[in-house]
Amino acid sequence: MKNLKTFITAAAVAVGLAANCAAADTTKVGFIYVGPIGDGGWTYEHDKGRLAIEEHFGDAVETVFQESVSEGADAERAITQMALQGADLIFTTSFGYMDPTINVAAKFPDVKFEHATGYKTADNVSNYSARFYEGRAVQGHIAGNMTESNIVGYIASYPIPEVIRGINSAYLHAKAVNPDVEFRIIWVYTWFDPQKEADAANALIDQGADIILQHTDSTAPQAAAQAAGDVVTFGQASDMAEYGPFPRVSSIIDNWAPYYIERTKAVIDGTWETVATWDGIDTGMVEIGEITDAVPAEVKAEALAMVEAMRAGEYHPFTGPITKQDGTPWLAEGEVADDGTLAGMDFYVEGLTGEIPN
Amino acid sequence: MDLSVINPALLLASLMVASTPILLAALGELMVERAGVLNLGVEGMMITGAICGFVIAVNTGSPGLGFLAATLGGSALSLIFAVLTQVALANQVASGLALTLFGLGLSSLMGQGYVGVKPPATPEVNFGPLGDIPFFGAVFFSHDLVVYLGLALTAAIWVMLKYTRAGLILRGVGENHDAAHALGYKVVRVRIAAIAFGGACAGLGGAYISLVRVPQWTDGMTAGTGWIALALVVFASWKAGRVLLGAWLFGGVTVLQLNLQAAGVAIPVEYLNMSPYLITILVLVIMSADRTRAPGSLGRIFHASD
Amino acid sequence: MLTLEKRAQPSRQWSTLSPLLAVVLTMIAGGAMFALLGENPVEAIRTIFWDPLFGEFAFYYRPQLLIKAAPLILIAIGLAIGFRAGIWNIGAEGQYIIGALTGAGVGLAFFPTESAVIFPMMVIAGAVGGWAWAMIPGVLKVRFGTNEILVSLMLVYVAEQVLAKMAFGLLRNPDGSGFPGSRNLQQYPSAHNGELIAGTGMHWGVVAALIAVIFSYIVMTRHLLGYQIRLTGEAPKAARFAGVNPSRITLLVLGISGALAGLAGLFEVSGPSGQVSIDFNVGYGFTAIIVAFLGRLNAVGILLAGLLMALTYIGGEMAQLNLSLPAAAIQMFQGMLLFFLLAVDLFTNYRLRWKRAEAAA
């Protein structure tokens, strides 16, 4: 039974592959998106990366995409569809696509797959993610300096390592310049619900926060801050420059274009290999949007120096001594966090109040 | 944890704003259901209103025209539902669901090119010295016109249903369409008018999200508000005053929840999020003992068989 | 002027013809829309309706049609039985979620034990979960007379919150690096609802859907119970005269539809989807309502309607991929198809007649 299964699957794949070869002169790159390309945030930025590929390679590369693909069964079909239709390289851009990507990859050994923000790899599956916490360190530094009420509001999406890392990083750097700073954290349990984000921002502002950091993708908190008049914000996912120079004083931009171009080139050159990429400011995957003049000049200079230090690999935002919230020591003086702990981070650092919900 | 950081005046003020979209959409749906029609397409009409309002406001620079366009857009879409259910006598539940599907697609197509655009600001009404009254100034006199429109509409619908002949006809049609028909009322016309009114209200509520609450355009930005409005009508047991109360309660649960979190209170978010719906079910059970109940002809197809 | 006249009996001719007419009308209106968007309408329509069935990669898409249609059909069959009895369960989405949770929960509780009894136990747990969730509106209706449309709809929102709670809490994969979502049941052989015959798409959910179609066809047309259900819906008073207990029918049909929705959830979570995650439900429970109506509430009709819906989903995805049509255009196209299907059903039960104006007034 099992053998028969394998045989038939292999036969089906062979037919698919035969079809693949027909259109081999251009390289076909596919993208699976979790949201609509008009979401103005996560998917929007990935699609900008796709367009960058088209611009960079011109006629040598054809790109295809499918938007609003639900995670689970629909994702597996969408990915298979792309592979069948001759894609040579497929980017699956949401954590929930991890297992479907691995499943499909096993059936299409000659197609290369790249999964965003997951942790699994295979012979033809790489994964990639960005060290957004580096950007959070910059924000924390600016926030710690600029707050007058010493209350920083933080709109968090889901209690997952990615978000917790961002909170810790921002807090550590705010506290380094302002020991009295206090973080107020709201978990909204959504990546995307503009109304709720607006409400969360207002709740934080009402309670005295004069800085809002957000780990959700809409500009609703920016608008709330603008209405309040004296609250500082930072762009998230995209630059949100339309709210600059104030309240938006800087931003973290997801810039996938360099990575997408590099990997596409690797496929064209035949040099593609499985990698687990976790890039930050150094490769340009994490970009710090323009720091506006609303930030005091010396703070801006310090922030830019921090960016440069991270770009050069001289500074790691999680450098000891750091103690966990419960008082146990985590990193000794000068020690740098290892990627394993960072990837699964499920604790707050000392000084943050409240508990991580689950 | 320090609850004193929560300022009740500011909390109530943001509640007034947070509840406006569901209030408007629910008032519209209330009229529709009172006429005996169940339109599950509220979400689709809201998001269509949201994009119509946004496009017009951005292109003309006038939020007022935007809101007007939203009401027109919402009611234009609702007319599809009206034709299906009142003329072609199709099932209302299925038609409403199809309307939502269609509206979400339509709005997304219309919205291409409007991502990342900032709409013109909707001004707040200037009440002069009233706005400086402690507490009440912030709660009641610091909002834009649409918030007050929502309140006025609540009162108007309450009066209309309770004291006017038009209200009597509407209720009659909803309670027993055969009897209303026998008395010579145009059941179908009344219902189409109610459906169009519902669409206009939903559109207005949607535009309030895209022009004031958020304000920006993104695909699917109503994120389920229309469904909450549907729940709200039931919660309110088809009474205008209770819709207002319910809108504050539904909006209030979210606003309060977020405020408690910001104040550092560890709360089980999921349980709080499901509470309005559990309360609504409870209200339904309690109502069943009461004489208030759903309009008699709700969801039933009417055909005048002469 | 034109007036409608109710037919004494639904027209058999129209009930088969009208769906075809609707499809043709949709092709015209949808084609116009695609043309407005700058696409070749003929190619777009062909991509949606033809390619998945007979195109180059049909060997892959035909099985996928079954996988996509199975939960829709399974849920719609249950709902249609209820609708026939005048019981409007529109909360199948919630019952689907709860069935998936209880079913997956049972499976995960045994992890990593391998045993042949685990999957059957999950199936039972899934059905019971959906059944129990549907019993809430059922019991409330029977006991207090509450409206089941509204209660079942409210419970969808509650179920979604329960799902979020479970994905982050109890069912979270302890080896998942802190991410939400359960273990993947596809990697747990005893709990995996895999393909029964490779390459066909046949999994237990598809089998269950087919059994449900046959079973419901027999019960509704040949069995006393089916007669009682129809009578309750069409003429409640006559039903009571005939000794039918309306409360019993209410609980029974809600129970059936809940159990089938729960089963659909279980088969989906243990098979094609694989894991409990926050976004596990994708609206099958609501789409199934539409499928039930498109199928004219009868078993064979639902089978065809489910397949048609699945076709528009899969063909729509192909159109996105091959023609770069936006997902939104596909959504609108599906909306149009439903509008037309609902509208033309008019001719099944009514006929158009010319009447002189004074007669109509």
C-alpha cells in the first residue's frame, strides 16, 4: 500500500516535472501571500520585494503570486499549483505555511522553496527571517530619551517569540538611557484589526503614554497619536512616512528585496543551497526609516551610531549583563545572546511588569 | 497594577467613538429586521461604504461628501439584496451571505491604489464653552458630527417606531406580512425601503471606520464589525434605545479590556472577547420569558398570492 | 403587467435548467467584469471552469476538488435537513471548529502512542463535539423558545475565541518554539486522515460526505422520519396532528447538522489542514449554507453544488496565478454566481404571467 502510494505520487510528480521543463528559459519565481497585497503592511512589503525582482532581472525572470491564501490545506494546494506550473523558486511568506511548504517540497525535489519566519529546513527548503529586534533597539533608545511622562505604550500582537524579543529589546535600550521608563503593554491578539489598534493606542495615550510602539501593521495608532498631538510613534513593517515628521519619528521597514534578488540569482546561477537566514540591519533586510528632526539632534546621532555599530557587527542588542524578569541571571557581563535562545524567547527581561499571557 | 491610571472621562469618550460604527450599522439592520427581513450582508455593505466614502473623500477633499457617498454606496449594494429577496423571492440567509462575499470583493477592487493614502480629517464639532465642562465636556462635547448623528438617529428611530404611522406600518409588515398585505399595505415596497435604509446606515458606519476611526484604507478593514452589529440587534431585542446601550456595552468591553491591560491587569482576553456574545444569548433566553421577541415574519419570504 | 404566479408544484424542468441558466448568466456578467479589468474574458472563464477539470494539470486538480468540496457537502447535507424542518442552524462554522478541537484534542492526548483505535475515537469525539455545540441552540429553543438562527450565530464567535485559547494554550505544540498552533497531525500516523488511495484525494472526509449524501437521500425521500421532517417544516400544525413531536425533531435535526459539521472539522484538522491554529476555520460553515441552497436542499443537488463551489475556488486560484487576476475579482465572481443561482430559482416555484393592470392592482 505504502509503496503503491509512493509510486503514484512519483508518477504524478514526473508528469508535473515534464511539464516544467517546457518553459525553462525564463526563471519563474512564485510568492504565496497570507493577506491581500493591499494590506499596507506585511504582505505589501513582500510584494514590493517581488516587484524588485521583476525590475532587477527584467525579462529573465517571471514572477507569479497568490494573495490571501489561508494557512493549512489551501496553502498546500496553492504551493503545489505554483510548483506544477513551473515555478523554479517559491517564497511562502507566513509562519503558518511551514508544514505545507515542507510537504510540497518533498514532492518537487527540483523546485527550491523559501519559507519566511519558520524554523524547518529541507534539502530544497531554506528559511529566512529578519532580526527586527535590532530595529527595536533603536526605537527603544529614541523612546527612552524622548518620553517625558516616562510611560511607553506598546501594542503587541500575539505572545510569540518574535514579539517578545521586540519588547525586550526596546525596553532594554529605553531603560539604558532612562532608568525611570515604564512599559505598558497591550496584547491585541491580532496582526490586523485597524479599529482595535486605534482603540489600543487611545487606551495607552489616555493612560499617559507619550510614546507608542506598535507590533501590528496598520497606521491606525499613528492617526490616534496625531490626533492626540504630543505622542511619538514609529512606523512598523512599512515606513508610514505619511505620518512624518511627527508623530512618526522613525520606522522599522521590512526590506525583503535584497534577499529575494540574491536568492533568485542563486537559482539562475545554479548555486542555490539550503540556508537558514536570519538577517538584520547588516544586509539591509531590516531598514531604519528616516529619523526625523523631531528627534533631538544628539539622540538622533546616538541612534544612527547604534545603527552603524549593528551594521558593522560590533554591537548586539542583547549583550549582558541581562537578568530575566524573575530575577535569574541570563547573560553575564559582555556575553551575547545565542540565536537559539532568541528564537524561542518566552520570557521578559528584568524591569518589565506583567506576565506574558498564554 | 494601578487602576487609578484609567481616566473615566477619557474612557467614556473613546467608548462614544468606538461604538459609533456598530451603532450605525445596527440601527440600519434594526429597521430591516423590524420590517421582517434578515440581511446578513451587513459586513459587505459596511466595507463597501468604507471604500466609497474613502475614495470620494480623498478625491474631493471633503469628508462630508465622503459620508454621503458611503450612504449611497451602501444602499446601492443593499438593493441587490432587495431585488433578490423581494422580487426574486430568494432565501434571505443565503442572499445576505452572498452579499457579504460580493461586497468584500468589490471594495477590494475599488480600493486598489488607495493603500497608504491619508484621507482629509473630519473636524470635531465646536461646542465652545460646553467642551470645557469638567468630565461631561470630554465625554459628550468633543466629537465629530457623525457621533451625534448616530445618537440623533437612535432617537429618531425610537420615535418613528413608537409614535408614527410609518413606524406602525413597518412593524405591521414585519410582524405579519399577510395581514399587512390584506390591509392594503405595500409589503414589498416597505421592505425595499427598509433594506435601502439599512444599507445606507451600514455604509455610513463603514465610512466612519475608514475616515475617522482608523483613518486609512486597507482591504478587509472592517474586520468583522458587521457581524457584531448583527449580534447587537438581537441583543437589543429590536429596540432602538437598547441598540445604543448595547453598542456602548459591546464597544465598552473592548475599550475596557484594552485599558485594563494597559494598566497592567492580567486578564484572560479570550473570555472577555466572547462575553458580549454569551450575554446576548442570555438576553435571548431572558427575553423569551418576556413578551418581546423577534418580529413575527423575520426571515420569511413574502409573496402576495392575491 | 408581469406578475408572478405560484406553481402548484415546483417545476422539475426549471429546477434542473435554472442552475445552468445561472452559470451562463454569470459567465456573461463575470466576463464583462473581467473585460473591464483588462483581461480576456473567454480565457478567464475557461481558466475557472475548464482548466481544473480538463486542463494540463487536471490530474492534480480533480482530487483537490474532492478535498475542497467534501467539508462543504458534509456540512450542507446536515444543514439542509434542518432547513427542511424549518430549523435554521447558521452556526455550522462554530460546530465545525468545536468538532475539530474535540477530535484533535483526543488525538493529541494520546500522542505519541500509535494505535488503530485512536482515529475512530477522534471521529467520535469530533461528531460529539459538533453535536454538543449544536445542542446549545437546540435545547434553548426547545426549553425557552429562543431563536436558533441567532443563538447558533452567536456561538460561532464564542467558538472562535475558544479556538484562539486552545491554539495558544492547551493544544499548543510543546515543541513548536513558542509559536501558536498544535502538533501537525499529518506527522502522527495514528491520527492522520490521509489519502486512502494515493493521488485520488479520497480521504475519510470525502467518504463520509458521500455516505451522508446517500443516507440523507434515502432518509428524506424514502423514510418516515424524512416525511416527518418535511412535514414539520412545511406544515407544522399538520405535523402535530400527525403525532410528530416538534421538540424531538428540532433536537434531532440540530444534532445531525452539528455532528456532521463537527465531523467535517475533524476530518479537515486531521487531514488536509493538519493542525489546530488560530486561523483554522476558513468559512466552510458559512459557505455550506450557500451550498445547501444552491443544491435546493436536496442531497444530489448539494453534491453538485458543493463540487461547483469547489470548482470556482480552485479555478479562481488558477485565474489568479495564470492571469494575475486579483483575488477580489474572483470573490466578486463567486458572489455573482450566487446571486444568479438564487435569483433564477424563482422560476422553479413561480411562473411569469402577463396580467392586465387592473387585475394586479
